[in-house]
Amino acid sequence: MLSADVGDFEADESQYLLSDTDTETRTVPMTGSRRLCCFSYCIRNFCSWLCDCMVGCCSRRRQLAARSIRVGHQTTEKYPPNVIRNQKYNFISFIPLVLFEQFKFFLNLYFLVMATSQFIPELRIGYLYTYWGPLGFVILVTMIREAVDDVRRRQRDNEVNQQRYKKLTSHGGQRTISSANIKVGDLIFVEKDQRVPADMVFLRTTETNGACFIRTDQLDGETDWKLRLAVPATQKLETNEELFSMDATVYAEKPQKDIHNFIGNFAKHDTETEESLGVENTVWAGTVVASGRLLGLVVYTGCETRSVMNNAAPRSKTGLLDLEINNLTKVCLFFQFLDLILNYILVSSCGEDLPLSYGLLVVRDH
């Protein structure tokens, strides 16, 4: 009898597990709240993915890599333009960046909070213009100063970018181009007392010994002249036009910040000869030719040049007096909070219904 009951129970249990009721229970259609939760989950994931993509696009930088350049031929790869930009702001970012730089300073942020608190009637002390007037005047003067400095930086950049140079062309002539239009692979002449527009490999010079001197005081601060040597294989040529008929390639390492080292080689394929290149065979952007006239092959332009990679971003001007006042403001705020806490403790110990002025009297008596 017991075994029969157990068998019936097992049969009923298996029938219950395999019944349509259980299937219907497990496939209950989604309610409105569950649909809303799934929809919000999808929207949240999409927004997170979109933010990650935007951050990745904004922070992504071009990968620096070594390059091989055929002498006398234009390169097919894309390299940065030879444009110098030392500006700190543009038309859109000027006001937000200036306000951020100013209110990042603790002194200005403190007065901004104090001036904003005066819009609350319970905390108002005096007139609003006594708070917003000095703060607005300081911010306005700072914005004018930053605008003037940025305009001057823009003017200096335009002078450098519009400087004219002579480019050797395959037709046997010379064409005048601006510094901003120089590209990797161009053959550029640099005259005596003229600034080098880009990082170049020194190919030829008018000096008979194949050497010239350059001034690097604007690059490394040293006033003594540096000796540079032309590549022997190209210096031996009779004319400059023979550079276009020779089958040669210059290999240059990836752009580096180190201005005292360079790894490269010059390969002449028709004779299967190679010559190693060092820093003595290069002229960096920002240096000045001190003797002779040189012809160089451009290998790095724009932000990939040594001079730009070693430049620091322009900073806002802050005087020592401003820093001292900023530190004193932090000390004053600390003592204000300490005085507030002490008054609150003394007033609370005397009674919750006592006014704050009575607490100040207690502090005085103590």
C-alpha cells in the first residue's frame, strides 16, 4: 500500500514537472515594468559605449613609427603638416578654459562661493555688488591679459609658418614655398642665418669640405656652434639635379625627443652601398645655419620635430604674491571653520534654544 502511494506520488510529481502549467509559468510575457527596466538597461549601455568611443577618439594619438624616404620622390604616406601652433585657446574654448584656470585657483573659488552665497537672504551681508564687483573686475582683467598673450602667440606662429624657403623640384628648378607647406620628402634649401623649418637629413652644402656650422641656442640653450656633415654619397654629386636620378633611400627612426642622438642610414640601391647616419648628419628645426648654404631632405614635420616634442604647453601666469595670498586664504578659511565649530559646540552645551550671539558671548567670557 505504501509503495503504491509512493508510485502515485512520483507519477503525480513527474506529471506536474512536465505539465503545461509549468511551461506557461516559465514563459510568462514581460510586464510593462520589466520592459522598462530592459529598455533603460539598453540605453545605459549604449550611452556608456558612446562615451567610451568619444573619449577614445579625443585621446587617440597617431602612432609614431620609423620611415623610409626615397630621395627625390614624394611620399604617399600621410604625415603631420609643418605648422607651428603655440596657441593656448581658440574662439570656442577661450571663455571656458579661462574660467576653469581662474577658479581652479583657490582664492578665486573662495570668493566665488562667498559671492554666490549672497543670493540666499539668510546669509546676505551687505550689497551684492560689493562681492560681484571686485570678482568680476579681476576675472575681466585676467581674460584681457590672456587674450592679448594668445594673440601675440598667434602672430609669432604666423610669422614662422609664412616664412619662405626654396624647394628643389624634379624639373631642375627651384620653387618658393612657405614653411607651412613643407612636406616629408621635400628637398629644401636653407640659406646662411636662416632658421631650419623642419627636421632634415643634411645632403649637400656649398662648402667644399662638405661641412657647415649651425647655431642651436634656440633648441638647447647652448651658444657654441655645432658642426654638421653632409652625406658623403650626395655631397660628391656634381649638381643638385642628380639627386632625382639616383636610386637612394633614407631610413629614419621614429620621432624622438632626444636632440643629441639619431639612428638612420642612407642606402644607394644601384651600387648597393649603405652609409650609417648619426646626429652629425642632421639639422633640427629651430636651429640656424651659421655658415654656407645647405640642402636637406625633410624627414620630420610639425608636431613630430624635435623642437615641438620638447616644448611644454603654455601656462597661465601666476605671481609669487598671488600664491602667497592664495595660501593665506586657505589658512583664513580653516580658522573660520574652526571658529564655527567651537561656537556651535559652546552654544549647544548651554542650550539648544539659545541664539548664536549668546554663544559668541560665552566664547568671549571663556
